[in-house]
Amino acid sequence: MALHLPAVVTLLALLLFVYSFLAVGMARKKYGVAAPATTGAVEFEVVYRVQMNTLEQLVLFLPGLWLFSEYVSPLWAGLLGLVWLVGRVLYSVSYIKDPKSRGPGFIISFIAAMVLILGAAVGVVMRIMAGL
């Protein structure tokens, strides 16, 4: 049962990313920014940056989530993953509202990702040292 939580979190993270690239597509249409351009109205650029920042964070988060799940605890990986998701949603909403207010959401999601990555590293080292 505990392994299901990281899987659900992974699916939610992927759906968040799907939402972010759909939002970019809608912003392209709304603000007249034709692909492949990535600059235009500030409102478009903010939505685009949310998408790109989310992608950048996913690259850290997803491997960290699954390594932590395997080497430490699937339950704690899933709970930390939920914290990451809350941080990313807060980041996205705050950034779109006012880019200067994105800090708390970024910090929450970044710390959650770092705990997953560093915790996984400790778990791997401990297993190696135990000869497993």
C-alpha cells in the first residue's frame, strides 16, 4: 500500500506539468505569441517561466522521490512528495499573481526535493556499507 503513495504523487506531478504546458498554449493564443517564440507579453512570459521552472524541478524531484522510496521509505517519500506538490502549486499561483511573491512556494518545493535527494543518498550509502 505504501508504494502507491509515491506513484500517486508521481501522477499528480505529471498532471501538474501537463496543466502548465496547456496553460502556456492558452497564453500563446491569448497574448498572440506564436511558437517557437518564448518572449512577448509579460503575462505570457510568466506562464512560460512557471512551466520551465516546473520542468527544471521535476528533473530533481522525480528521481529523488523514487530513490528515497526504494532506499528509505515509500510512505515518507510520498509525504515529502505531497509537500513538494503543495510548494509547486503555491509557487505557480504566486508567480502568476505577482512574480516577486514566488519565493515561499519555491523554498517549500526545493527543500522537499533536497530532503528526498539527500535522504536517498544516505540510504544508498547505508545499504552499500551494510553489504546489501
